[in-house]
Amino acid sequence: MPEPTTPVTFPPAFLWGAATSAYQIEGAVREDGRTPSIWDTFSHTPGKTAGGETGDIAVDHYHRYRDDVALMADLGLTSYRFSISWSRVQPTGRGPAIQRGLDFYRRLVDELLAKNIKPAVTLYHWDLPQELEDAGGWPERETAYRFAEYARIVGEALGDRVEQWITLNEPWCSAFLGYGSGVHAPGRTDPVASLRAAHHLNLAHGLGTVALRSVMPARNSVAVSLNSSVVRPLSNTPEDLAAVRKIDDLANGVFHGPMLHGAYPESLFAATSQLTDWSFVQDGDVATAHQPLDALGLNYYTPTLVGAASPDMTGPRADGHGASDHSPWPAADDVLFHQTPGERTEMGWTIDPTGLHELIMRYTREAPGLPLYVTENGAAYDDKMDSDGRVHDPERIAYLHGHLRAVRRAIAEGADVRGYYLWSLMDNFEWAYGYSKRFGAVYVDYATLTRTPKSSALWYAQAARTGALPPLATPTA
């Protein structure tokens, strides 16, 4: 796409943010009463993460948060999206809070507000307390009620100062990578459990939304962040279009059906009927999940290309969600995932900003009148520090430029997009990939934990300060 001749400018109130999650950056996993989450257990299980790496130290944000907030201010960020570690606040997933855990987030929020950075809190970014997993985890209904109790605790503690709230981050990953393919914690490989988990995450979202609103000022915004897939057909044959419908139901409809429309897709029930009768969906559950939202978060990285698998095709289906002999897509053995053409990031994900535009416009139609935020978007590259102590990442600048232009195009076409959160603020623990993939705009030397803004951070800072996209030339200062 050629560079525009006129500046690409954004609305004055548009939020320029960056995002992180607790287990990926905090470290301090045994301090101030915190107990293990499923990611502590998973990362300490041999063979589950690259090089056996863990989030024990991560990038030590727990001790360095003041410096990190100062860095955000230097970069001109107007919002910061972070998650709460459930087991730092409520170590067993039940009962009263540990005030030392809450105090960390109180201090972080105060620091952000002092720098005029709007905090956006995500309650759940995949780190279920291990004791709740031992009791059955997300496939069990009780976990949804425990989440609501946790949401009320955090809402009471921070709701007077934090206006933007997100219940769940990417529940698809929690359900289908955690309980289906097993490439994420807790590492289970049971397709029925993954569907049960998906439903109980929907229920948790609804119960958590009610709990938050019961203890917070009415002005506060409650949202959810979905990594809805942009699913495209390999061809327009009936078989390939049927494959799109099946994956769209499993990736998107399973969550936005209950949350936005108050019903699961009937085609989802039909496609999975050989696995389960969905009797775990009790009367009133879907109505509970269908709470009015104040906003919707969309996470986007790359589109998905699918087609029908011929009967003689066997073996795992590659889909960009990690190596596993178990599929994260229950009852979808008749679907084949294809690599989309084009330039790719270090994750092997195709760079396609048109997918972000398509996603935004879809949810503009799915939820008319609902404000949207891009709550994650970014790219991993093999970043290196030069001899001059700088980290030049022109590929990431081009990635951000293209995707932000797609956001602005959607706004011009009527989408109510109110902010963009770069993933991620800084390099960190990238789940099962350990520290091998760098998504950060800020480079972290993992030996010293020194932070160095990359060229992309300086470029993004200029965009945040001016409200317009700078040219693609790499900033040097």
C-alpha cells in the first residue's frame, strides 16, 4: 500500500496505549502471599515451554513498575492495559483478598494516574490459581462463580480510580489451547472439556460483569477482549465455505453469540453434537453471559485461511497456534488450515492489515453502537541491539503503520474505534515460546533487565503525541 500524501490523523480523544499481562512481566511469583497459577505449574513442567523457561522473574515489573511507568510517560502513552494476577490477590481462588497483593496494583494505578496515563485493567489473562485447576478448572461451573467473587474484590479495591475494565482476555485461548490442544496451561487435551471451559468462561464474564457493576461507579466501562478470527475460505466451493462456517462458530460465535446476541449458534451445536449434548448449559446461563457491554476489545494478529479436508487427509492440522498432536478445534477434523500468502513475522504469522479492518467492520455490524478498542495488535521480530546501543526495527514500524492505517480507514467508514493498544509494551515471557519471541516496542536485555526503547517505540511515541502517523522513516532519537 503506497504511503499516503496527506497525514493520517486520529480523533483527539483516541487512546494511544500499550498492553501487557501479569505472568508475562511481573515476576516475584512467591512474594507477598502470591501462590502458583496454572502457568507457574505449566512452565515448570519439563517440555512445556521453550528451554524450560518460566515467568519466575520475567522482566521484574513487580519491582520496577515505577521506572516502567516513567518509560510509558516518556513514550507519550495515554493508556496502559495490564492484567491482575488472580493468585496474587486471592491466592486460593477463594475467600478474602491478600491486601499486599492488592496494594501492588493500587500503587501501580496511582503511579499511572500521576503520569496522566489511563489504566485499563484486565481481570483474567490466563493465570488461573492452581487450586482452582486442581478442583477442575474452567470445565467446572464453580470456577465461574469464583471468578465473580474475585472480580468483586478487585472492583472494590480499584473501581474508584480505574474506569476501564476488561473481564477476560482471549477466552478462546483459555478454553481451546488450555484444554483442547494443550499447548497452553493447564495443558489438557480433552475436546469436550474445552467446550465446557468455553461455556463457563462465558458465564464467568457475565457473572463478573454483574459483580463489577455492583461495587463500582456507574461511569466505569466494562468490556471483554476477544481474539476473534478473520476466517477466509480457500475457495468459494460449498465445502470450503462450510469449513469457514465451522471454524467461525468455534473461534467467534462460541463467545460473541452468548455475549453479544444472547444465544449460541445452532450450527455450533450441530457441528459438535457427536462430542456433547451441551447439557452443561443450564437455564439462565446464556442470559447471564449476555450482559450489556460498555465497549468491546478486539485482538488481532493475522487472518485464518481454511478449506475442506479430503477424506484421505490425516494427522494434525497446522493452524498457527503451536505444535501439538491435539487440535484446538473440536469436531473439526474435516477442516484443513492453510498458510496465508505474504510476508510473515517471527511467529510465522502473515502480515495482513486488511484483516484488522475487516474485523473492526464486522463487529461494527455485530454490535452497532458499541465502542470498540483494538486491545492487542503487534508483531514479533528477531530484534538485536546494535553496537551503538540502539535497536532498529523498521519491520515493526511498517507493521504498526499498516495496521493503524487500517484502524483509521475503519473509523472513516463509521466504526467507533476509541483506542489502540500495542502488544506489547516490552519484550517478555511469551508463554510456551519462553523468551524466544520479542513482541515489545521496548527491548529488554534478559541478562540485566535493562529497558531500551526500539525505533518502533520512538515512532509510536511520535504518533501518540501528535495524533497522526509519522512517515515510515526510522526515528533516530
